[in-house]
Amino acid sequence: MDRRSLIKNAGIAGVLAAGIAPAVHAQAAVRWRLASSFPKSLDTIFGTAETFSKKVSDITGGKFQISVHASGELMPALGVLDGVQNASVEMAHTAPYYFYGKDPTFALGCAVPFGMNTRQMNAWMYEGNGLKLMREFYAKYNVFSLPGGNTGAQMGGWFRKEIKSVADLKGLKFRTNPIAGKVLEPFGMIPQSIPGADLYPALEKGTIDALEWVGPYDDQKLGFNKVAPFYYYPGWWEGGPQLDFYINSKAWEGLSAEYKAVVEVAAAHAHVTMTAKYDAKNPIALKQLVGSGTKLRPFTQDVMNAAFKSAQQIYADLNNSNPEWKKVYTDYAKFLADQNAWFRFTEGTYDRFMQQQKL
């Protein structure tokens, strides 16, 4: 009896017992497009989508190809959610809080002021209810989500003038993310929403008075230090902002189980790699910025306290007015409280000690 007849007549149990492995069915070729919310100049953020795409191709031997397109190539930076929702593209790489205007709940998938740090966000997503809750929410937009990187805690941004108190914020046109803008509005700041590619000319021409983007490595590449001398920290609105890969629900369901697993593995690889890049590159860039004359400043305690109070009021109002927000935020806030209690005794104490040492 030949091998083919044996497999046909013996069934799978007989095949395995005979030590003959059935051939794995070849996967069909798949071609997707990914729309990024970021410019190509940012090798850390835009590059995360490229890292993901390459890993998918490598694992599948080139049979699953995902072309990565920078903001503006296929659609505007802030149009990628609509693009995925209506299936203009199969997927996107973006920061969920960009879509706060559609529903504030989007921000909980990325970062909210005085929210989780990077490790806490990972824990909530992978071991808590984060992924489950956000996917339930995103399903209403025809989106399946996967974590797509985290920058780590960000800087507070570039200012033309020194900020010594809450009063100094009044009248400033400040580019920031939408939910941070809501927190700052009571102090007279005028929030601006501008894509990354347009930030430098806006600051240079005085269209805005200040901006925040990410941190030293990206900010240096975009040249903000050339037009604004004061660099503030911390970015209390982004303690651990997670980016996401958004995938059209129908496109996701159309994948084989094997290809779904490939996409999940590649996304997890890109997710970890992005944080590693920032942690490696930011210290070097910060030294260079300070060496070239950048003036590092912490936000004053009164600014931090006022912003924290404003944020808590916004969350309370959203809990009363938005059932989607309340469902996710209730779980988020409880998880964060437990995480902070733990980090207070371990990570926080250790980090404070080590940061005072000279190595």
C-alpha cells in the first residue's frame, strides 16, 4: 500500500500511530493595506507598523503581505478609523484617543490623564479585562483590536514661555490630545488638534504657542527645540499610552486560524519592540537636547494638582452621561488603584532610590 492510500484508508488516528505526519495545507496568499496615523519620519511610531508587517511576512514565507502607508498617503491621519470601519483598508495603526470626539471611551484604550503607566496598561490589557472590554466597544465600529506599541511615559511638551503657575496657562494655544485638552480648558488654555507632520510649521509660525508630541527622541527629530526653549515634564496625560492595530472585523474573520495567530504574534512582537526602542533612544536624545540649550522644567505642583482635580471631574461627569465610558472606566479605575498600591511598595520605591544613585 502506498503512502497516499494509507492516509486515505487509515484515518488520522492511524496516520499518527504509523508516525506519518499529514501535509499542512498551504495557506492562500493574502494582501492587506495598513493606514498609519503617523509620518514616515518617525521611525519609532511609524516603524512599529513596519516591524509588524515584516514579521507577518517572515512567518508566512511572504504569503501574507501587509503594505504600510504613512498618514496622508491613503487617508488623513485622523481618518484611519473611518477607513477601517468602512473597509477602505483592512487595518490601521493609530492612537485610540484621537477619536475622543466620536466617543470618549476610545481614550481608555490609549491613555487618559493620570492613568496607567506602560506596565500597568499591559497588565490590564492582557491579564485584566482591558482587551475584552475595548474589543466589545470597538465592535460597534466594525473593528477588532490588538495592542500596537507603547511609548512609555511622555514629556509634557515644548513652550515658548516659562510656566510658573496655573495662571500662565491662560490663553495659550496648545497642541495636545483631545482628552488632555478637555482637562486644560478650565484654565483658559486653547487646545489644538494637529497631526504630527504639521506640528513644526505650526509652532514655528506661531499658529500655536506650545505643543506636546511624544518624548526626546521623536521631538528632537521634528526639531521643536529650535523654536521653543522650555521642555516640560511629565506628560501627566500620557503615563503609558498604548497604540493599537485596528483591523476591519470582516477582514479579521476572513482569516484562517493560522493567519489570525500570525497576526497576533506579530502584533505582540511590535508592541514590545516599540517600548524597547523608546527606552533605549530617549535618554541619549534628552542629553543632546539639554546640551544644545533646551531648558528642562517640571510642571509646578499647583499645575499638577489643578489638572488632577479637573481630570477627576471630567471622569465623574462621563460616568453620569456615557454608559459606554462608565462600563470600561469602572474596571479601569479599580485595576489602576490596585496597581498603584502594589507599585508604591515595589517599583516606585526601587526607582526613587536608584535615580538618586551615581552609577
